[in-house]
Amino acid sequence: MAIRSRLFLVTFLTFLRFPLVLVFFGCALFYVKSQAPWLFILALTSLLASAITDFFDGYLARKLNVVTKFGAHADPLMDKFFYLSTLPLLVFVATKNGHITHAVFLLVMTVFFLARDQWVTFLRAIGAMYDISGGANWSGKLRTAINFPMICLIYFVEETPTHPIIKSILDISFSKWIMYLMEGIAFISNFVSLYIYTRNYWPYLIKSADNE
């Protein structure tokens, strides 16, 4: 495969995350009103597909040797779109379902996650002035590896249809405990990622604040 084709494939997978998560967002909103099981299935499938693209684009970029500075910045941008499309909707559906405590927790998590992303974007912009790579480090990759499956699981638990046939196939009682565990781990990984990025970029942050 030519390098141009390899680069196109990886870039396509990266940007595919956004339209897929928009399909999820639209189907999830319509499902709230119609409660049609097929809308739930389509929403969950689109959400899972969007999350999976994040794992494959990075893997393929390294395997096919097409890691670029553009991709290093495009990937976190698509991640931000993913969070912006999913986290507020999860707050909405949890509130709609009467799970107020969980909705409040998700609201706090939404603000915390998005604030972390804005801070890291700021740090990357500072680092770019000193030719520092904007690629994700291990803490950012770990955070994503936890957060994306967690978001899929939260939607699954909150919105699994109450249709008798579906309930007989999907038992969410165990999934709830996994969800709560993942939410706790996600909070911790977010703190770790925030600390690691700040520590790594701190010298350049200090340099940029120097008037000399």
C-alpha cells in the first residue's frame, strides 16, 4: 500500500469518529421520545463504532508508519468532539430517568473532563512554540482507553429498553457495578493525566511567561 493510501486510511478513521458520534447523538435524542428499540441499537452501535476508531487509528498510524504532526493534533480534536457529544447527553438521560444522584455525578465529571481537555490544549499550544510534540503521552492514552468504553457502558445501563425480550437478553444489574467502578477509575485517570501533562509542559509554561 502506497504511503498516501496508508495516510488516507488512518486520517479517514480519525475523522470518522465525529460523524459516527453525531449519528449516536441524533438517534439517542429520538430514542428518548419514541422509545423504539431499533433506535437504541443504532445509537449504541454508532457510539461503539465511534469509540473503536480511536483505538484503530493510532494503532494503524504506528503500524503503517504514517505518524504525523497533523494526526497528533487531529486525534485529540476528535476526542473533544466525542466528549462534547456524549457527556452532556448522558447527563440528560440520567436526569430523564430520575437518577438524579448519578446525573449530578456525570455533570461534575463532564465539567472536569472538558476542563482537563482545554488545559491540555493550552499546554500543547505553549509546547508548540518550542517545537514540542503535541502527541498524546501514556497517561492520555490510558485515560481514553478507560473513558470511551465507560461512556458506552453508561449509555447502555441508562437507556437499555424495557422491552421484555430485550430485558431477557441483556441483564444490566452486573453492568451497573462495572459502570460505577469504571467511573471511579476514570476520575483517577483524569487526575493522573492532568498531573502528567502539566509536569511535562511546566518548564515551557515557565519559559513562555518569562518577559526576557
